[in-house]
Amino acid sequence: MIRIKHAAGISAAVVVAAFGTLYAGPSRAWEFTTPPVSSSDPTLHQGIAVNNSLPQDAAPAPQADAVPETVVPAAPAIAAPIAPAPQAKAAAVRRSLAQLVADHSTARTNSAEHECLANAVYFETRGEPLVGQLSVAEVVVNRARSGRFPSSVCGVVKQKGQFSFVRGGRLPAVPRSSPAWRKAVAIARIALEDLADGHAPRALFFHAKKVRPSWRGLRRVAAVGNHVFYR
């Protein structure tokens, strides 16, 4: 009987304790703690690496074949060419008249046309400035290309009544070793090859300043040296 009462007392105490726990008051979130995980339990680490090692019964994962990395070398930088300024380009192509005369100064002509034009330059402009000599040479070339005069340089030079140094359609002898002749040969070549421009564009006529021809209907183009030019 005493044992039964003792047991009943214990049961009542348990019930009262449980009831007190349930109604002790609301719990607070920050009072909960996560129970520590014991590393001694082997069931918590199956299949997970511990201390940088695999379980003894776990096979290592197959390694994929390493793919070699392809390194593409960078293309070398190529500097874009710098285009020359228009003025510099023109200067490289067009040499001065004096430089051209020095380049082409020679005692020999290379064709009948060259010979006829060099004679006209020598006899009509000897002693004139280079640009004056070139302007006279261009008049002869312009006539040959105009369709209004003979179609060749020699035809223009030898045309009757045009150039006073021509006698009977024949050219006089010239001192071929003289600097004046060599200069005339150079000017004639420059005019034939259009390497430079004179100061009387498209002129077809000229006369010395000391004469006063009765020309009408012509347009005066320029006066260069001792000559006046018209078209």
C-alpha cells in the first residue's frame, strides 16, 4: 500500500512538472540553439569528405580528361599608313622648272619633233627666263594639237611665214655644245612631255614686245619676258 502511494505521488509530480512546462510562458526565438553534431557518429558522415579524405569504402569520382587550353596569339598591331598631305604629294611629283631643266639638259634630241621644237626655243627665246622659254615652246605644242595649224611640231615650226629663223623650210645649224642649246633641248622635252606649265595657258600666238602687230580678235593672255601671248 505504501508502494502504491509512493508511485502515485511520483506520477502526480511528473504530471505537475509537465503541466508547468507547457504553461511556463512563450519561448523566444533567440533562446533556441542548434544542438551540436557529434563527429563521433559515423552515420552522419557517410559519403562526405572528412579531413580532406574519402571514406574507405567510397570510390574516387572519375576525373574528366583534361582539355588542353588553346592559346591564340594576338595579331600584331599594324600601324595604318599615314597618307601624305596633298601639298607634300604634289611637291613630290612636280619638280621645279629649274630642276627639270637640270635633269634633262643634254646636247642631243631624241626625235624629229624634239629637234624642231628645240630649234624654235633656241632661236626665239635664247637668253629669256626659263618660264618664258617654256611658254614659247607651249605655243608650238598647242598649235600642233589645236586643229587650226599643221598637226605636227615640225609642221608648225616650218610653216611658211611663221618663224623668221626658218629659211625655205630648213632649220639652221646650232652650236650644240653651248649651254643655251642644251637648255633649249631640256625646255623642248619638258613641253612635249607636259612636265611643267608655262605662264601662257592655251596661247596660240606670241610676238616680241618691241613689235606692234595689227592683230585683231585675239585675247591677250600674258606677257612673259620679252614676249606677249594671245589666244
